[in-house]
Amino acid sequence: QVQLVESGGGLVQAGGSLRLSCAASRNIFRINAMDWYRQAPGKQRELVATVTSGGRTNYADSVKGRFTISRDNAKNTVYLQMNSLKPEDTGVYYCAADSGGNKYWGQGTQVTVSS
């Protein structure tokens, strides 16, 4: 059982930066992996970035080199630093925790990138 609360979404100009935060209700070092997903209108939810309990990271090709996922275990928080944002990055961003064979979801935070 993991409660997740995202924050940091908003409106940003293309080329700008934004940092999303995901606060978890338990120590994230005990969670197998933390993920960021996003969903654009009319599109399926897609995996953007993952960080495992061992510190390994993976990124979607579309964000590689621009986005960075990181953890602050002391704060039980996962971040997604988004740089060089593009209009196609627009969508609802969801934090997810993979633990005990289950995936737990946050409520999502809207990111809108204007051209």
C-alpha cells in the first residue's frame, strides 16, 4: 500500500524547464521501482522514466537527454526534472510505485507546454 501525491505541474513555454515531485507515503528505498508516466488527450498512457531501488534508470526515447528521474530517499520523494520541453510533452503526468507485485498510482499533474 503506497500513497502518492504529485506536484509541480503547470504551464511552461517550449524550451523551458519544469520539475515534478512525487511524495510517497513510505520509504521509497523499500519500493522496487518508481515511475513517471504521461498521457496526452486521445493517447494511451506511456512510460516516461523509471528508477529502481538499485538506482538504475530508464527513459523513453522521446525524453532521453532532456528528462532526469531522481530520488531523495530521506524525503520519500521522486523527481522528474524536465528540460528543453516541447509541445508534444504536454499531458497528464502520473507517478507510480511498483511494490509487492502491484502498481500504485498518483492522481496526476497537468503539464502544458506552449509553442
